[in-house]
Amino acid sequence: MGENKNPKFLANHIDAVKKGKRTFEDAFQGVTRMILETGIKKITVKGKSTYHFDLFSRRKKHLVGMYDEINSFVSFVKDASEGGSSREMAFVLVGEPGNGKTFFVDYLCDEYRLFLSKPENRKYTFRFIGLDKLEGYGRIKMIESQTYEDPMILAMGLCETKEESIKYLEEKFYFSEKEIDAIYGNYRPLGACSGYIWNQIREYSDNDIDKMLSMVEIVPVPMTESLGTITGKYPAKDKITSSAVDLLGEESIQRLLHITDTNNPYRFDLRRGALARVAGGGIHFSDEIFKNKRDLVQVYLGVIQNRNIEIDGFKWPIDTLIIATSNNSEFNTFLAEREEAPIVDRCRICYVAHNTDYKLQEQLTDYAIGSDVKSTLNREKLHQDPNLNYAASTAVVLTRLPRSEKLTPVETMKLAAGEVAGEKSLKTLAELIDTLNREIDITKRFGQKGLGQRNLGRAIQLLLESSETNEGTCMFALDIFTTLEKVVLDYVSEPGDRTKFMDDLKIARGLYRERIMTEMFNAYMDEPLAIKKDVMNYVNMIIGIDAEYLGPDMMWKYKDPQTGELKAMKIDERYIKNVEDRLGLKTEEQRSSFRNTIRKIYGQKISVDPEYDFMDNLELVKAVTDVRLKSDIAGAGSLIGALANRTNEENQKLHDRMVSTMTEKLGYCMTCAQKTIEYFCNQEDDN
């Protein structure tokens, strides 16, 4: 029997599993292996150690942030794959709309399909053929396992008793005791119709295993996404049209025309329901689970707990990872009904927060803006202001950060992105997050409230449809604040939240203003990285000022950590003093304390990241910018004065030269270059 290499023979499938050419594992084991095989790194986020799984970031459009949620999910499936209590639970993502719950599940399902499409990971099932030899099936000649049972499930139930089946596998395929234990670790009985038909075949074949197996054919499980096999989604429907049939299946009139035995469980069409199609090691995704009517949620309770599809006393064991999503309001309404406690007890609830790292948000903002080339209504190419992403990202992230007495909103934002926030440390942020995450009201926890990705998308849509954008053929960064304010007014119903969000948008405008100051200095210096160089000059000067071998000419030689080259610089004490005056450091003690802080940061950061440039230290960048802007144009008094008053030829030349630098070197177009200069001259939002 084992000599024929026909891949449709069960014997050859069992042999391939024994040799490791095919796999036999349940859904939890498969998903765990897929995640862990891709790669794992230890990282620090918001002052705490966590893990980054490469699987979730390897596509062009991938998951951004969500470290805690991904870690919870991986630990859930890993526990289930090792026989833990998670096997009898569903994983439910609860959170505000537009924070990536559905995207997370869709991404996971896409990756799982890709993983299973590799030959060594493929899922197989079996079908019974030649049923016309048996009585009672009419014109039905072939029946496939309705729940896509693995051929090894049939192999474990080949004989009448478990012991006989084990003995058969040991004798025919030389399975060792250890291998048998490993296989039977995933043992489950055959489903009602497979078991019923197999018994009929046993009677017809007079218990001759070889004859019985001639009526079995091994086939791959179809991977077509539109069929809902392997990964299937059940979206919550309205109260009238939804029924348990959508999940479990129902009696098939068509089959009853052929089947004469009314006790035959094959009269039920399980594939009519969503669960049977993913029952062979798949992922079932229930979108907005708590929006379903109560009796459907009760069906879920039975399926989650028993991992069985049950109809009229017949049982079909299923092997499925169940993931669901819910928004906060639906979940809270559900919790308020005390009698529904058992279902929540069977769920691993994971509260999904909005992304609170403004640097990571820049990738999400790119998703919202879209990767295609934009055009105006007149089909002219639409330019994107180089500051648009920064302005939008800081604005939405600030709305997601809770107010605190220990930290200002900007300090919280910078610490959440792993940046320096003056004297405040990551420990302060970690303590704040811990305190907030103990709140019983979920919406008060860190990052749970705020403008989500959909709201950002709406703001960008409003920006694209505005006449200013279409006439100027440019998405000007300052306009995003106006459209975000409109979104807050139109879509945020709670007055307290609306007031807070409006305040957050004002803070974001202040940050945008500071960025424009830096951009204008770079444009004035005709050098894209001018301000960065000046900030690093200040840092290097305060390190060199205490050097033992500093000569009377104040020349200091040092090794550049970024290039490894030996460099010389003249230490300008007046420049150092001017920068520190701008920072409000008046006394010698204050100056000394600030310098020590900068040196400490330099020591910590450079060892880890030689490219670190202090540009996240907004106070220092602003001070350096102010000093250079105010001191460099002595004749015009200030750059603002020179740009605002273009009556003389010199000022006009300066303006034209800056516009040309902005368009040629800094990524601006004529529209956003001139609008940015105009905004800079108005001194609007100046803190």
C-alpha cells in the first residue's frame, strides 16, 4: 500500500508527515510558528522593555506601533499552542474606532494565508469517493469533510478504537512512541458526518482497512480568499437578518432529495455557516462581536468554550483561532447586562490604544494621505508641503495624550516618542501610564481617547477639497489645523473632549511655528542642515570648553563620532552665552546644570546612536535658531523685518534667494514657500 506514490493516498500523506515534508499542527501552533520563525527583537518603548515581531512590519503597509497589543496576542496564541487555558478562549480587541483593530486582524489573516501557501505548510483534507457503492446517497458520489478535517484526524480514527489506530500507525508506518504522543496531542474525534460515513464504509468493506482507504482521497484545502476558507470574517449584521445559520449552517433541502437515511448528519450543510469553512486550522474573525444579537453571542459562547459546531445534538469538532473586535461603547453596553458575564469570561480582552508616538504616527499619516500622486480637480499635479506630515502627526498625537500635572503635553509627547524632554525622565512617563492604566473607565487610560486614523483621513479629505488647496496646487501644512478643527467640531460629541482637543491643536500650531523658524533659518543659510550644524556646534563647544588641552586661541580638536575624523573648532563663548540667555539661563549655576545635562545626554545617546543630532531637543533648537536669526541680519534688524519689508532691492533679493533655496533644496513649491514666508512674517502662533 505504501509503495504507490499517488499524493491522493492517505498512506502517502501520513508518510510525508512522518518525514517532515508536510505538517500536522493546529491553528494556534501554526500561527505561533509563523510569528516566531519570522524574527523577534527586544526593544524599549515608553521606558519599558518589550518585543518587536518582524512579521508585523515586513510589508509596505504594515502595523505601526501596537507593541503591547501584538505582545498580548503572541503570548495568547503561544499559550494556546502549548495547551494553556487560552485554547478555550477568543482574543477580543476592544478600543475606539479608527485605531487599527480591524487592520491588525486583516494583516494577520493575509500573512497566515501567505504562510500556508508554502508547500511545506499547506493544509490538506480528505474526501470520501465511490459513495454510489453505498446505499442511501442517491446521486451523491463524493463527499468532502465539511469542516476541512486534517487527514491525520482520519488516521487517528482509522480503526474502531483509539488503541487499534495507534497500533496500526506503529506497525504500518513505524511511528515511535514519542511521535505517536506528539500526533495524539492534537487528537480530536471525527466530525458527525465524517464519522457516520466512515462507519458505513467500514461495514461495506467488512473492516478491511486497505479497501476502506481506497474510498478516501486526500486534497489540499482551497486557499482562495473569496471562499472564506482558512481565514473567514463574520461582520455583525442587523437584528432581523442575522441568525445562527450564518455561523453554524443548516439542514440542506437539496441534500435531503438524495439522502434516504434521515439520521445521516450529512443532511446538514455546515459550509453554509462561516465557522465550518475555517474549522481546519483557520482563523475566524468576528467583526464587532458585541453588536450581534444576544442569541448569536450565546452561539459564540458555545463555540469558543467547546470548540464544536453543534446542531440537533450532532457535533463537529473544530480547530479555529477566534479573533474578534469591538468598540468601547458596544462593549460597555454589553458589560452592563450582568447575565452576559460568561461570554466575557471566555474572552481575552485586549484594550487597543491609539498610537501615541508622533514619529511612528508619521508613517500612519502617510497611509492617510495616500501613496498615489495627488492631483487637483483640474487634474494638475498637487504638491505636498514638506511640513504637512509633521503638523498633522503632532496634532493628532497631542489629542490622544491625557493631561497630567507631572508633565506638560509637549513633554509627554516627546517622552512617548523616546525623545529628550528637559529634566523629565522616561520614569515619570512610565509612572503616569501605570497610574492611568489602573482606571476602571477604559476611556481614561493612556492613549484611549483622541482623534483616530479615520478622523485624520477626514481632515485630509477636507484639505484636498478646499479651494485654497486646488487653486494653489499645494497641500499647505498650516491648513491642516483648520480642517482638524472642523473635524473636532463635527465628529466629537462630548463637550469636555472637544475643548481639550481644540487646546491640543493650539499647542500643535506652536510646535509647527517652531519648526518653521528652523526651516526659515536653513533657507536663509542656503543649507538644508544649517540649524542642525549650529546645534551640534553648541553641543561640541560646551564639551570642549572644559577640555584640559584648550589653548589661549580657544581652538579645540575632537574626533567626530559620526565620521571618525579629527576636527578642529574655535570655541565662541559669546555664542554659547547668547544661546543660554535665550534658554533663560541667567546664573552660573543654571548654565552649569544645563551643560551637564547636555553632556550626559550626549554620553548616553552617542554610544547607542552615533547619528544622534539633538534636533529633538526643541528648546535648544529654538534657542539656537533665535540667536542666529536675530544676530545674522544686522542691517535689517531681523530676518522677519527683512522679509516683511521688501521695498528695497537688498531685501527683495534676500526674499527671492530664500524662495529659490526652499524650492530647490528644501522640497517646497512656489505656493507653500511663499505662504510659509508670509506665515513666518505674521508672527502668528508665536509662543
